[in-house]
Amino acid sequence: MDTAGKQSLQSTRWLIFAILALAYFLVYFHRLSLSVVADDLIRDMQITAGLMGLLGSIYFYCYALMQIPVGLLADSFGPRKTVTCSLILAAAGSVLFGLAQGIGMAFLGRILVGFGVSAVFIPTMKILSEWFQAKEFASMAGLLQAVGGAGVLAATWALAWMTACFGWRLSFLLIGLGTFVLAAMIWLIVRDKPSDLGLTDVVPQASADKPREQTRPAELGQGLKLVLSNKYFWPVAIWYFFDCGIFFGFGALWSGPYLMHVYGLSRAQAGSILSMIAWGMILGSPLLGLISDRILKSRKKVIVLCSTLLSIIFGLLSLFPSGLPFALLYVLFFLFSLSASSIVAIGFTMTKELFPVEIAGTSVGLVNVFPFLGGAIFMPFLGRVLDSYPTTALGVYTLEGYTAVLFILFGAALAALICSLLTKETYPKGIEK
């Protein structure tokens, strides 16, 4: 490839990465957005906490349902087409959610969003694998995760600001409009591989790939059986269920109302504290990777340490559900994100390393169902717990209700810790020296 061709490839692939990263930004934005507006939705639509929890959890049911099919969709339909169509669906859902006059329409909008954003991550990774070399791929995945953390930051801080300025309805309408524009940009600019633009492919398309594709259905069935029959898969899967159930159930929904109801914070103040969840992801994900690869040289030790930290956090919150110093809340929410969210990258690495590389995608796809299943169950369950306690004269949930929720989360954190102790160390022995 001549110099001009190399420069064209470099500039084009970074443009494609930036556009796809914006799409992944929206995935995390929608995932945590209801935490900021939950109080408004409960008031405006006159719904219970249990129904609010179900509204939040429907995203996770849709996301979990699509984790295995979306890989096949990206392979057959094409990743660029898949991401474009999925974002159009998510944009329509966001607009419908903003226009919702009743809970039924709100549910429909949230379902469209859930199905839409569920088909972004895997096709994006497939496109990036064609535009970046294998030795660059881990770094690009880390950058993508950091952009996801920025999406959390926007959901917890920028959305709080938008809601205060424009109201939650107009905010979601504007988000939907922006998503439509992004879908158009992906269709017009992004391509599945460099050769689609007349450039030299980064990854040579060897003819040996064809027989592998032809045997894929049989390999998929064998891979599913091998993964599900492995006794070390289940401690990781169940750990994911509890760890991410805690993160999504509390961090993505009930943490905002908790801070406003128990501590009497404004939406902007609560959003400021919740922004620590984003910073925990942005800073914590590469930090934990470094600790796992270079310092402890272990996957299991990092997961056990983070699960222990998570148990300590919710043990403290259970014992002292109110009255903690404002500055300490910032620290606790940062550590909460570090121990419940940043750690998931190590969990995916452990899962991948449990199995032969030929079925790494199958194993990661299967285990990725459990985090979202945890969120889908924890969100409404915690809402029902709050509903079981009387509300104040102002219609907000009481300290007693949130204390019960925090004790349940403490129990779930202990369950995650037990599962982490049962996992298998998968750090490759050959690179320890």
C-alpha cells in the first residue's frame, strides 16, 4: 500500500471508530437514563415503584434476549446494516418514550430502545476487527469501554441538566432526533471493511475461512453444549447475575431516588454524585486490566477483591443508610462503580480463557445473558420492596424502605463474593514470567 493509501486508511478507520463509539455511547446512556428521571416518571404517570422497576427492567430483558441472535444477524445481514437499523429502532423508541401519555406507550418506547441498542456492541466489534490489526484490538476495545463510561456520565449528569432545562419529555425527543442523525451517519460513512471503500483490507480474507463458515451451525451446537456443561462456567455466570443485578438495579435506577429521597438532594446534586459511576468505569476499567495483567497476574484475585469491596460498600450503606458525609458519598459511588461495573471486563476475559478460542464467542455471548437477566430481575424486585413500605405525605419512599433495599443488596453482594471464590484461575501460565 502506498503512503497516500495508508493515510487514507488511517483517517478513515478513526472516523469510523468515532462514529461507532458514539453509538456505543448511546447504549450506556439509555441503560442508566431512567435513574435520573425515575422520580418524574412516577409522579407524572402516577405509577408505583414496582411498575417503575418493571419499566426499567424491560430494557434488560430485550438486551439479554438479543445477545446470541445479534451475532448471527451481524454475520448474515452485515454489521453496518445491523447497527444502522438498530439505531433507527432505538431512535423511534426514544421519541415514543418522550411522547408517551400513558405507561403503555412508555413501555413500548422502552422496548424499542432495548431491542435497538442491544444490536450495537457485537456488530461494532466485528467492524473494528476488520479495520484494526489484532495487536491493536484490545486497545480499541478499551477505548470503546471508556466511551461507554462517558455515556454513563451523560446519563447521570448531562441528562439531569437537560431535564432541569427542558423537562424529561423534550430531552428524550432530542435524544431520539440525535440518534436518527447518527444512524444516517453510520449508513453513509461506515463500511464493514476497508475493501468496501477500495482500500487494502487490514485482515486478509483467506480462503480457509470458507470451510469454517460452512461448519458453523454444527460448531455452534457443540459450543453451547461444551460451555453449559463446564462446571466453572456457572460460578462466573451466577457471579455476573448478582454483581450486575446490583449495579443495574441500584446504579441504573434506584440510586437517584435514594439520594433525593433519603438525603434530600436536588436532581443536579444527585446527578453529580451519580457521575462517579461513569468515572469509575472510565478510570477503573483500564486500571483493573493493568492490575490483572501486570501486578497480580490473576483474574480470580481481582474478581474476589472487587466482590469483597462491593460487600463492604453495601454493608456500610446498610448500617448507615442516611447521614453519611456528602464527600464520602462521592467516594462510595466511585468504588461502587469500580467493584460492580469496571470488573465485568475481567469477568469476560476469564470466561473467554475458560474455553478454546474456537468457542470464545459462544462462551462470552452466553455469559453476557446473565448480567442483563440480573438487571431485569433486580429492578422490579427492589421496586416491589419499596412499595411494601408506606410513603411520606409528599409521596416519596421512606428511609425504612431504602434500608430494606440496601440490606437485600448487601446479601446479593455476599452471594457474588461466594461465587467469586468458586471461580477458576484462568490467567495464562505461559506469560507469568
